[in-house]
Amino acid sequence: MALATQTDRRPSAARTLWDSTVGKKTIMAVSGLIMVLYLLAHMIGNLKIFFGAGQFNGYAHWLRTLGEPFLHHTWALWIIRVVLAVSVVAHAVCAYQLSRRDLRARPVGYVHRKARTSYATRTMRWGGVILGLFVVWHLLDLTTGTVHSGGFQPGHPYQNVVDTFSTWYGDVIYIVAVLALGLHIRHGFWSAAQTLGAGSRTRDRVLKTTANALALVLTAGFVAVPVGVMTGIVS
């Protein structure tokens, strides 16, 4: 009976994965790659703004009809949102917990702060905080219209984007967040590859080059939109 009781109390595989450091890093790697795929698709969609209001608004409408008639109106969009939200929360929670474990493992303070955390680690931590705050602002600005600078027009994303990037603070917030995103991906992509076992002595150079290229493409692609509005290309 005692043996049976001990067996019943054995943690599940999912719990063991979640509690372990390797498990948390794996969750961060997988959730991070999901977000990168979303960002690539989101960036490509954003660039449709350069083809005019009709193309951009049509793309926004298409997102709501994606999967029809097999799926109901907006169901595919909500599935994407839920998967993305779960990925963001899992990524953030694991990052916080791993950071706390790192601090507990080294309780004695260092004379020099730089000796305690590397440049990449500090960039990832602060970049994550900046991106988290930006996501909240971005949703309140262009999804709900709560903090939108002009008269928010539901169903008219082209005009809403132009309104946001017609203000200096809208441009500054967005560009700072995109630069933080580029640095986050530059360090995070290579780290995720190592966690998932893709790294090796022969592949490290390719992975680092891929990480740099991916960060550059996403940064340039996202920054192009506010720059387009500021320069009058998009109006």
C-alpha cells in the first residue's frame, strides 16, 4: 500500500518538464519560435499598407474570414490570438522563473554589476519588459482604440495606423519597441537553437548569421511603416 501511495504521488511528466530548468528553457524556445513565425507573417501583412488603403483594409478583413466556410467568422483569428497569448504568457513566466533561479543560485552580490550578468542577458531581460509594455500599448492603440491619438475608426485599420504614426510619441514608442525586438530575436533565436539541440560547432556560424538576418529583416520591415507615414509615402 505504501508503495502504491508513493507511486500515485509521483509528479506527471508535464509537471516534471515545467519544474525543471531544461524544461523551462525548452518551453521558452518553442514559444519564442511560435512568436517569431507570427511576427514574420504580421510584418508581411503590415507592408501591404504601402499598396494603399484598399489593399491594407482588405487584408485586415481577410484575417477575419480566414478559414471560412469550414470555420465560423473570426474563429481562425481567435485561434491565432489564443495560441499567441499562451506563447507570450508561457515565455514570460518561464523567463521570470529562470531569472529568479539564477539570482538564488548566486546570492552573494558582485562588486561590479557587469560581472553578474552578461550583455546578452541584460538585453534579453530589459528587452522583454519593453516588449511586454509595448504589446499592451499596441493593443490599446490599434485594437481597442482606448489610447488612440485620433478618432479611432473600427474597421478602418489604414487610417488608424496613419493616425498613430502621425504623432511623434507614436513613432518613438513603436521604433524603440521594434529595436528592442530586433535585439531580443538576435540573442534569443541562437539561444533557442542551442536549447532545442540544433547547435553544433559546424552549424553555430550559420545559426548566428540566420539570427542576425532574421533580426535585421524584422526590424527593417516593422520600422518601414512609421517611416513611410513620417515621410509621406503613406498618407
